[in-house]
Amino acid sequence: MKTVFRCADLLLALREPDAMLGFDAPTWDRVVRQARAAGLLGRLGALASGFSDRLPTPVGRHLRASLALAGQQRRAVHWELLHLGRDLKHIAGPVVLLKGAAYAAADLAPSAGRVFTDIDLLVPRAQLGATEAALMLGGWASAPQDAYDARYYREWMHELPPMQHLRRQTWLDLHHNILPETARRKTRPELLLAAATPLAAFPRFSILEPADQVLHSATHLFHEGEWRHGLRDLVDLDALLRANGDAPVFWPRLLARAEALNLGLPLYYALRYARRLLHTPVPEHLEAQCRERPPRAVAALMDALFLPALTSFYNEGRVTFTRIATSALYVRSHWLRMPPHLLLPHLARKGLRASKV
């Protein structure tokens, strides 16, 4: 794929950080722009932290600055979690951190150089109203919504409308599931919550167990229709798999949890593209052991869509087929999210709104 080829040096830097020592000025000019667009400049900074002083001076400055920004954001998230812990101290039941906030709070492998825009929480559906009320008392508020948007989030989706703290301006998403209520694929969030492990540094919060972290990240990536951060999310998956893969029980556990949670297909795609683009060390034949792997023809079609989409963040590298691929995956994401009798009016409403902007 042309777009993948144009990002070949960035992929090489992510796979083999020492290769950055051999990049010339034109290559660095391209890689820095690509990494910034993908949200991966801080990640490159973390990978190059042992030899950044041997890189060209302007490049080293870029990487160190991005790494410092990620570190500052991590400290800000820790501070925010202390406030959130007080806001939610009287809520019964688990409060689970997801994705970026979990990585930062627990210092997990994907947190190195990682930046993100909001805090994601997962609570049992029965606990949703009490949690939202406690957050509102703590100064969090949702943006105004019309009746349709309120119904869209509260009846059909897996999360409430995004909330922002009125004083600190932090954004937060409150989830009760990892897939929409109307999604074609059904999962069991109670299993995720039951297996979550508490955080010693932030005792009000828990994080998903390692296999579930992989499955949630895979589900988020391969059910979404926005691909600007697709490669960054794949890098997260690569980091999680590398960090846990040396434990002999991890891979059987991952397959077993995928089956229990009905998330075998997103796991298959995660393993397939992590291996292809980032050379993630996945055991031989593990993809073949995924019970939901698609037929060969379908896998080839998805390769033709996912591979360019995963590198579509780079506008200069976007070619016509990349736009076709991302558009097709956008439609696919909505098809997976809602049945036709809800989807068609929803898309029509979105199109009408867009035409008025």
C-alpha cells in the first residue's frame, strides 16, 4: 500500500529504535511530521531516550519536548485522579480506568510518551446514575444536548455524553460498557469489572487485567470509524502484548478471555496488524487459534481497508484509495454500532447537521 510505504521509516523507528541513528535530514523531516500527526512523537522520544543526544540537535529537541509534555500530562492525570477519587468516594462498586488514564495511573508500557485528551471510566450500569450525580456535585457537567442526542447516548450507546470539569476544564467519558447497547456484537462488561485489579496509588480506582486491556484496546480500535489515531492505538496494543507476552499463561488467557467476552474477531485483527506493521512477537499460529478468524477472502478485503486506514493520519500520504478505505470503515463502524432502523435516520440526521455548518 502506498500510504504504508510512505510511513515505512516511522514504522521502522517504532519497531527498531536504533535505526533512528541512521536517518538523514530528509528522513527526519518526514518522520517528525508523521509522528506528530499520529500522536506518536512522544513515543519516539521515549524509544530514543537512551541516545537522543546522538541525534541531530533539532530532532533531539523535538523528541525531548514531546516526552516532557507527555510526562507533564501524566502528572496532571495523577492530580486529577486524586480529585476524582474524592468525588466518587461514596459510590459503591468498582470504578475502572480505561486506556490512556489507566496506562498513566499504573505506569503501564503504553504510557511511555503517550498523550491523550480525556479520562475514561467504566462502572456497572446500575451504578451509572449515582456516579453521574456524584460527578456533577464535584463540578462536572455535560454539554447541552437536544432530545435526540440525549436519547442516543442514554439509550443506545455505551457511555454518557462527555463531561467537562467547570473549573479545571478536564474532559471525562463515563462508560457502562465497551460496546454500544445497540451493537451487533454483544459483550459482558460484568466480566471485565469482576476481573479488574485495584490500584495501590489510587485506591478508589481499578484497571482491567492484562488480557482485558488488550481486548478493550482492540475492540476500541477495530470498531471505530475515526482513524486519525489508529496507528497510535496499534502501538498501544504492541506495547501491551510485548509487556505481557513473556508470561506463559498470558496467551492462553488472552484467547480464553476473548471467547468469554465475545471479542475474538477484534483480537484477531489486533494480532494480525500488530504483527504486520510493528512485528509484534506473537506466538506462531496464535492467529489461527482465534475462533472468529474470518474467511481468507474477507481477511484479504479487510487488509485492503485496514492497512491504509492505520496510516491515514498523514495527510500528505493520503491517496484516493486511502480515502475510500477510511470512508468504507466509517460506514462499517456505524453498521456494527446500530441496526438499520436506527442507523439510517441517524446518518440522515448527521448529514443534515453537517450541511448546516
